[in-house]
Amino acid sequence: MNYKDKLITVQQAVDMVQSEDYIVTGLGCSTAGAFFSHLHTAADRLRDVTISTCLPMGDYPCFNDPQYRHAFLHDSWFYSPATRKAHHNGNTSFVPNYLHFAATRRLDHRRPNIFVGVAAMPDAHGNISLSLSNTYEMQMIKAADRVILEINPNYPRTFGDAFVRLDEVDHLIEVDYPVPALPDVEPTEKDRTIGSLVAPYIQDGDCIQLGIGGMPNAIADTLYDKKDLGIHTEMLTTNMMKLAKAGVITGRKKQLQNGKMVCTFIMGSPELYAFAHDNPSDEILAGSYTNDPYVIAQNDNMVSINSTMEIDLTGQCASESIGSTQFSGTGGQTDTAAGAQKSKNGRSFICLYSTAMVKNPQTGEREEISKIVPQLKPGAAVSLSRNEVDYVVTEYGVVRLRGTNIRERVELLISIAHPKFREELRRQAHELGLLFDR
């Protein structure tokens, strides 16, 4: 069959869905926007259709509107604001995972009836670039009974191992919506302080992994005086693109994919998407490869920089949930932190503000609390175990926990807590038996 023979409408794709089907879509910008915007229209004839997403950018009725709970169940590898809303509606559940095993372990449990994603236009040879993500997409495409791709002229054609041939796709839907973009978050004063504390630990020729948000943006802003940085990351960001354009990122010192910026998905600004289009210096490779700690470790001088929401005095990091309430996901934090520490001269950083403003459930007033705590909130998911924590950074300093005992960790973490909470943290550490009088 040729290209035209594979074309169907969104409605025809929705009509193919049957009760109890399992549908997987792409990560982030690779979520099939047209298909999921229409899927709820079939709710009257469907029961128990399971949908798997990861960081979906859209707010889709099929899993966000409570009236469709009878028809659709929603599983997610990583929550976004839309997924958090869906979770509160009662039909969404989190899939615990290390990102590099997300597809592999899910496929051990269940195989998809339908994969539906979004891709760039086919080239003259019938090759279709999956464009902005190959975190798990190719694994799911190979396992799915039916593959549907939304072909979008606005999506960049990218390089790597995220190409499918036209004959590997069952159906194509022509769409023309813009690529979802992330706003460029302006760093706060705390972000810039943390960035200035991390910057001296990043050396010329290091290979780095960064996330998104004000804090990573602030760290990126401190790197313009560095030379020959490399990228081996989960997510290629707008700030990485800016550093590459400035000549800071060259990849010349990398052991793997020398000269290439390696990632498993891209998300950021329209300028980033334009930069990625037909750019052989960027490679989108399978998440099972990019995020494998043993692969990451093969780059010398690997530096992993991640954030957390709460850390206890022994070093346990709760980076994805607030108590038992799922907020985001493990993502690649464990993968990259472990991989960086296996690397020759590698380093891993966990960054957080020392405090947060939260609503007091009794008074309803917002109050400041410490994010360095004696014990994590009940039910909190430990995203990075205390066995895998290296450097920890707040606006009050940098400490290294690698190889330390519990007593040393308590003292170090209290030293970078907000000063007004240090005495209370020390008192509670004594009560818990983490510190002893001598």
C-alpha cells in the first residue's frame, strides 16, 4: 500500500477502537492530539478501554471528564498537570517505572492493541521520523497489533533510531496542529543562587544531563564560560539548544556518539523544534539505551542534575509524590543519577529549595516549611534512594553524601537547611535515633 492508501480520518481511527482495547500513545509532544481530542465521542459504545500516556501536553476529555469513566481507564508513566487533574477524577493510575525500563516492563504485563502517535511527514523514501520522542515509542510500535500515526507538517524531522517505514504503519491521519511548546521559565533568585553553587562543579569537557524549569535554566545560564560540554540526556531542552548555538556544547570530548547531542525526547520552544529539524547533530535514541545507567556511565565526566520535592535526613529523595499523592514521576532521575556515579569522574546533583510555602490544613493559611525533613511524608515515593545520592544543593550550600554514614548525613543536610529550621531538625534527629549525645 502507498501513502494515500493508508490515509484515514480521525473518526475512522476512533471507530476502530473496541471495548477492552489497550491504547498507547507517545510521550509529551508525541501524544496524538487529534485522536485523543475525539476519542470521547465513542464513549457510549465503549467499556474499559485502557489508555497509556506519559507527560501528556493536552487536556483530553477521554480521561479528564468524569462522565467517561465507564469507557476509559487511564495509566500514566509520568504525570503532567492534565494527568493530575485526571487522577482526581478517579480513573487514572500511575505506572511506577525507571524510564529506561518503562516499555520493557510494561510489555511484560500487557501488549497494546493500538499504538497512536504523531510524526513528521514521510521523506521521499517512505521513512517516517517519530520526530520528538523515542522514549518507548518504537518498542510499542513493534508490539502493537495496529499502528496509527498522525502525520503533521509542523513536526521536525529528527535523526537517530526513531524512524519507521511506511509499510510498518497501518494507518495515517493528516493533521496540522502546532507543536506544543513549553514556556521558558524565568529563574528566581533562589534558582540563580543554586545555579551559582553548582556551576564550579561543572568542568570543561563534562557531559551533562539537565531537566526543565527555573532551576535548570539558572544552572544553564552559568555555563556560557565552559568549553566543549557534551549532552547525553533524557530530554533535550531549549537551554541546551542555546548553549549549542553559543559554541559551549560541542560533544568533542564524549566517548559515546562523539559530537552528537543525545536524548530520548525533545520538548521546549518553537526555536528548539526548528533547531532540531534536519539537524544531524541531534540524535533521538531509544529510552532503553539513553537512560540505561550502564550506557550513561560510558561517557567520562558525566554530570547529572535533577531536583526533588523533599529529602529526609538520611538522604532519601521524594521527587515525584507529595505523601501518597502522585505529582509527576520517577522519569530518568534514578537512571541518570546512578549512571553518572558509575562514570569515570562522574557526579550527580540533587537540587531543591530549602523551604516551601504550603497551606496549613487546620488554619487554611499558607506557612513556610522545611523541605529537608526528619522523615518523608507518610506514603511518599522514594524516587532516589539514599544509597544513590551524591551531592545535594540548596540555596544555603552544597554537601556531598557519597560514602557518608547516617550521622554525617544528618549534620551535612542540616547545614544546608534554612537556618530557622536547623535547631528543630537536630532535635527531631535525636528523637529518631539518628544523632546521639556524646
